[in-house]
Amino acid sequence: MLLHSNGGAVMSIFINDREFSFKEGESILEVARKNNIYIPTLCHLPKLAPVGACRMCIVEEESGNIIASCKSPATHDAKIYTHTPKLEQHRQEIMKLLCINHPLECGVCDKSGECELQDKVLETKIPMQTFGAVQRKDDFISFKNKIYDESLCIMCERCARTCNQIVGNNYLQVVMGGYNSKIGINSQNYCEDCDECVSVCPTGAMISERFQYNSNAWELEKTSSTCTNCALGCYIIYEGKNTNNPTHISKNKKIYRSTTAMEFSQLCHSGRHNFGNSPIYNKDISKLETAIKAFKNASAIRIGTQISNEEAFIINELKNKLDIPLYCEEARVYSEFISIVKSTSSKPIHITKEILKETDLCISLASFIFDEMPVLKSQIINSITTQKTKHICLHPIPDERLKKHSYIQYEVQTEIGVVALMLSSFTKNTIKDPKINDFIEKLDIGYLSSESNISEEELDILSESFRIAQNPVIFIGSELFYHPQSKQIAYMIGLIEKYTHAKIIIIPPSGNSVGISLICNLSKDNLENHNVVGYKTKGSFILNEMIEDIEYKENADFVLNTDFIIPSMLQIEGTMVNTDYRLLPITPSLPYEGYDICDIAQDFGMSESSLVEITSKLPAQKGFKNIHYDDLKNFFDRNGNEQRGYFLSAQVFSCIENIELPDIDFLPESNGSILYLPKKSGNFFGFNEAKIMASKQFAIANKITDAKKISFNIEGKEFICDFVEEEYLKGMVAIFYPGKYFICNQTYPYIKITLKKWSENA
């Protein structure tokens, strides 16, 4: 059916004598693939701008002209052929040229078995190589746990384009030189070690040192799941196999790498590398009885955010049966904050990807977005690249990695003043409520600007950018949830969404915060551990997963010890809810034969013996649907559309508390050295060693310029970790990466700190 029109005339194209409709601007390749017509490619990826480097996508026009389908727009009534003798001959010649200097190393190449060049050689049926060339001297470059082997490179430019257009770092670049063209690195820019360049490489030219010589690709069993390292819920594929090692405690099964649908999706450093191999564990009835007893004697239950919706549902039922409080501060403060914002604005939850396709101005506030949610940062980068979106980032820590963004630094603890400035600037002449207008008129803009360290020039840029924007979006980070005046801040943000054309997206703190906030009836955590059952978090009796190959030599007070072992997120069948209120399936990629929360719940009268029996019973009043776990989809279709889980029904937010606008006549000062304690989200989530990263200025002020390890007090105890001086950081706020350790910070994430050098011999 011909659906699209151009000036009243139906737009259609004939491909292989079949008629298809198309949208203006679509390429011939896009129209063909949308209609399941195969055209070979080597350099093309749907998520990248076409470049026409490989010429494998050539098609023949009715006139006999040969054109590249990836860069040629579809035109009305054009007649195109995708497979003719002329095209087959051209493609054979192209493949011969691509293979002219390619070494015959397939037997030892890590890409063998999933190499697109191998596939295309077989597909084009090259009888023999008739071309020859003088052997050139090729580069062999190691960088950030990766290797670039120029001899295997076909100059498709996928890696450099992905680094620039998607990741946004411009670390890789094309070094032009005709026959001697190659990929180079720009060491002035930052590589976040996300391995996206490795993922998109069609040959073995880009290889991960972590994976090199560890396994053949065809031996790995692939499991499609959802990454829970942050609340974005990216599509992830865990690839593992039996180790043939009888001593391996995961019953001979080990994950070797994680990948994704690289044509349409991506992973950050955390999703790519921060997975653990969890032991299988056998059942021990005595430990189960001890766990049941701990629940019966508990005065409260505390849960972490690395749990599924189904686990949260069961624990909430146990809380009701035991009539005790249930704690999860990350989910509670998120729920409180978003409820105030959305009940004030009466606006719906917005779908992040869809909003970013339309926005011309993106503002992020109180989120160290590069590390807190790296894929969201990349989605913003893609908007900047493809539609000239402007991004303004407001945060206390200047991050020079965000070179394509505007940065406004404000002082720690002045967030309420910053939001008041935004409200005043964005809502000029739009608010009719006299009470709100009176509040805005009484604001001392000069004082707020001075104390927050936002200059009048920066405020003017922010205000003017917002005024001329047609579709602005504002991302609100989780740092505001813990501010002493978080309710007033949320109310003002709600007013911005209500009285302007901006769309507000609230970034959840970590993991499955959204799902837990919807399912559980949470109480404010009193931070006491006595008689508290901790489920993947602190307590007097702790139920937690075990990650093998992790050693704790220091900081014993910050190790989350385990009294009862439960499955990890890599071992369960369940679901989570992401930032967009989309339920996504979690699929086990490692075996588990021990007990889980269902076995405990059965002693309290619950009948379910497995988590997946809960999926269709999740609360309908919160938007969940009566869909069984086995009926949930988790893949991308050929057009790049996500067929994953389902969107929850429209949310109804309410706030029973009457919130008054505050008198902002004083903003606190934050002098001295400050440590930023982020939530375990994105690149802050991991199982590696802890470290503090800071600027040169910070190191000089604290007299630790030559320190490799430092110590400081947190939660009343000494913590020892590595110290790293980073060029991209400026100012007197350092960043703490907790790694494998557990820091239970449930308050405002900035603390004053005194650091000192640490030596083993001291």
C-alpha cells in the first residue's frame, strides 16, 4: 500500500520490479531493508551516517548506472535492481581489492567465525585472487585494553564514526592517505574503554585484549538479557561457555564477554566489562532455616536496587505478613521526587529516545552524566551530531570530556538556588498564579547568581537558549533527591514543566529503582542495622550474591558479607523497569541451583516456587500488565525497532503533601576539599578496585601529588584506596569510585573530606 506523499503525489520506487512506498529522505538501502530485500554491506550501520566506503551496497539503475544505495536517496518512480550479473562482477572485484593485503590468519584471529569479511568472501564466491600489491608496513597499536591491527583493516571507518557520532569522544580518527589510509588515535581526547569500536569492527582489526585468545566465537552460547548496571536497561547479550575446568565453581560455565545488537544499540564501559561470574551453589537446608529465622525475628527489611521486580514483590509481601518496615532509600526518594514533579506539572512520563529525536536543546542538571548513565550521554551526543541539538550541562564538577557540550559549574549545596534561577529565567510572563509570581519577583537574582557561582553571562546563555528552543528537554539527576530541600526543588521543577514547553525526565538513582518504587510500600530508612535483614545491601543478616575472583585485602568494614547466598542478576529469570517505565526481561546466563527468596517465602504461606510465576501478578494499579514472563519479547527487528517487554500503562502521580515555595535568602558555602559519593550506576557500578579521581588543583591543595594510595574517614571508619589525578577534572571536588566495596551513603552525595597519603609501611 502506498502511504507517503510528496506534494500530493504518491512517492514510490521499484526495486527488483516490485513497487514500494517510501518517506522523503530515505535511502535506497533503507527502503530495501525495510521491505526485506537484501543488499550486502560492510561499512554501513543503521545507527551511523552513511559514508559509502566499502561500495558493496551498489545497485543498478534502469539506465545501467551503478550507484551506492546507502548514500543515494530513493526517488519517485526510480527502477532499481539489487542483484544482476553486472553487480555480481563488481562486488567480486571489490572483495578482491579489500582482501588484497589481508593476511591469511583466520585460524588465530579472534574474529574468525563472526567475521563479516569471511562471510562476504563466501557470499561473492571469489574463485581466486587476481590482484597483487607490494606488502606495506602496517601499524600495530595498543590503546586502552584494545589492539588495532592495520593489516586486518578494510577502512570501513565504522570504529571512528562510532567513536565520533555515537560515543562522542573523537578518540579514533581516519588518517587519510589513499592506499595508505588507516585509523589513528587522538591522544588529546578521552577513551572511556567502552569497546564500541571493537563491537562494530567487521574484521579482526579492532580486538579487545580482555577477550583475545580466550575463546572461539562459535563456541560461545549467547543469552539476550537486560543490563541493570544503571536504570536505562540496555539490551545486552552475555556470551559464555563451559570451561572444562572441574574446579570451576560456576559448574564449568563462565561468561567471556558481553555484546549487544551493534547495528542499533550500544553498551557503555560498565555494561561491556562489569559483569561477574557467580558460583552455582548447592542447597543447604540448615542455611535456609537460618534465613527464615532471621526474617521471623527481623524488625525491618532493607533491599538494594540490584533486584528484580519479582523479588521486590515477594519481599513486599513478606513485609506485609511480618508487619515491619521495608527500606530502599534510592527507590523511596526517587518516588517522592518524581511524584511531586509530575503531580505538579500533570505531564506524562516521556520516552527518552523519542524525545531526543525531536529536541533542539537538552539541559542536564545534577547528574555526572558521563559516568552515571553513559549511554544516555551518547544518545545526547547523537542528537548533537545528527540534528544540531545544543546540550548544556549544569553540575558542580567541570568535566572536560564533554567537549561537544556547554558546561555551567555551580557550587555544591546551592542546587535550590540554581533551580530557582532556572524557574525565574524559563517562566517569564507565562505564570498566571499570583503566589508563584510573587515568589519569583522576590528572588534576589544577583545573590543567587553570586553564591551559586553561575555568572550573569552564563545565566543569559541558558535563558536565551531555552527561549529560542522549540523542543527543550531537561534531565534531572538523582543528586537532587537527597538535598535537604528536595521537595521544594521538585516542586519548582514541576512548575517549569507545567508553565513552559520543556519536557522533564527524571533520572533514577540506580538499577531497578523504578520497579521497586512502584511495587514496594517503602518507609524512610533510619540507617540502623540491628535486627535488619539486608537483601543485597547492609543489615545484621545479609542475603547476597557471590562474585568469584574478587579478593578483599583492605577495607574489611566496607565488604558486604553474606550470611545466605542468593542468585545474582545473571542467574535469575525476572524483570526490571527502566527510566521510561518500560518493563524489560532479565534472562539467566549462568546456572544456579541454590535456594532463593521463593523458598523463604513459602514458609510464610506464599505458593509460588519460582520468580516467573510472579511476573503476571505484578500490581495492575501501578501499570503492570497480565503478561507471563515467557511471553515477553527481547530483540530488535530488522528496522531497529525495540521489541522488548512492554511499556507500563499511564502513571497517575499524586502528592498528598502541600509544598510551599521556600524563602531563598541564604545559600550555604562549601569551602575546602569535597568528595563526591555517587550512586552505583553506570561506570560507578563495578567489581574492580576502589579509587578517588581528582584534579591537579585538588592534589596540590591536599599535598598528595605523588600519592599512589590515600586514606580518609567515611562512615566513621578509615578507607584506603588508589588516587588518580585526571586531566579532564578541574576544581576542588574529587570523585569516589567505590568499585567492589559497599558504601551505604543515603544522604546528600557531597561531603567535606581530609585526605592523607597511605603507605603499607606507615
